[in-house]
Amino acid sequence: MKFDFDKGWSEAVAMIRSNFGLLATIAGVLVFLPATFAAIIFPSASLEASLGGSAEPSMEMLQAALITLFAEYWWLVLGVFLLTSLAQLAMFALLRRRASPTVGEAIGAAAGLLPSFIAAQVLQIIAILMPFFVLVSLPAAAGMGGIAAVGSLFMLPLIFYLTVKFSLTTAVIGVEGERNPVSALQRSWHLTKGNSFRLFGFYLLLAVAAFVLFLLTSWAVSLIFALGGDQVESFGAALFGGALDGLGAVLSVSVLASVHAQMTRLKTPDRGQEA
């Protein structure tokens, strides 16, 4: 049995409709407000100031500016990351847990799973960076530029593949309550087996649609706020960015919860084949 695109999307929409109030509450408190606050106190002007007003900054200047800003605002980045992660886990608990928890219970359950989520994220980053180190960094450091160039060609499809294979890790932690990060990664790998390329196509279609919608709405919203002057435009951009983050969290969690549910059904009994 193969993953069904239509069922994956329709079930995600159904989850949002039946739980919209609770999902909106979590996304509003843990995603929208922190993201908006961060955008207000950390505007794009800060990056421009760090670049010294250079019209065409080099890659080295941009990297140095980003490092400087991160050193100053690391606490803000960390706080937004933790709250957003907590929101994702809480929304998974709301969508798929049989006990139908309240918002408070879902957030409490998510807090207990947060260390497992962070550990799983670190392991995913290591899993993705390790091939880059072996295929690109080591040959380049050894002066084998040709091998490094060939290795870099393999990196992008490999990154996409690993991203798909690990895409259900957070759902496994949030929905199934798996606390072992290694087991969560293995479970995601198992669930996506036999449907990796179909899932990539599904994710890609959603990403393209979301990007087009983002371009259209951001253009319209920017035009409206620009009429109020620089301060109104800056504040409006922060609100719009926070709203997009909140909406994106609800959509992504709902889609992944739907994919997790469908792949779990397909794996019982397991009839998948290796991708």
C-alpha cells in the first residue's frame, strides 16, 4: 500500500477544523506572541547596522554580522525555539492523543517530551552533517577538489532523503509519547519505508503551494502597511511574520499528524517496501 496524497491532505484539514480553537490557542500563545516579540526587538535594521551600511556586503561580512547578532540575541533565539518546539509537541498531543487532553494538559505533556525532542533534533543534524563532512569537507581539506565537487552533487538529494526519513520523528514523540530519541528516529525511518519518494512529492507540493501563497499575501500586506509609514510598516511586518509562523505551525503539525496516522495504518500489518 502506498501513501495517498488526497487522504493525507483531507485528514489534515479535518484535524484543523475539529480542533481549530485549541490549536489556535496554543499557536497564538507559544508561537505568534514570541515570534512577534522577537521580530519587534530584533528588526532587520539590526542586521543592516551590523553590516555598517554596506550596500553590497561580502559573504564574510554577512557571516560576521550574523555571528555578532547571535552572540547578543542568543537568548531570544533559544527562547523562541523552545516555545515553538513546545507548541508543536502540544499540538500533536491535542490532535492524536486518545485521552483528548485540554490545552493545559497537552502543554504539560509536551514539556515532559521536550528534552527528547531536542535530543532527536541534535541527532538529525549530526546525521545530515556527517555525510557532508565525509563527502565534502574531508576531501576539500585534503586538496581533492574534484572529489569534493562530486560529493557536493550528492549532498542535496541525500539531505532531502534524510529529511523525509526523519520527518515523522516529532510526530512519533508527540503522538506516541516516545521518549527515546534514537527509537523515535528509528520509528520515523520505519514508518516512511516504501513511501519515501511519495512523501517527498507530497511535502514538495505543499511547500510550493505555501511559498506561492506567502509571496502573494506578503506583497499585499506589505503594500497596505507601507501606506502608514516606516514604523507602521515595521510593526505590521512583525505581526504578519508572527501570524505566518503560527499558521505554519498549525498546518505543518496537522499535515505530519495526518501522515503519521496514515503511515501507521499502512504499517499494520507492515506491507511497506524499502524506498
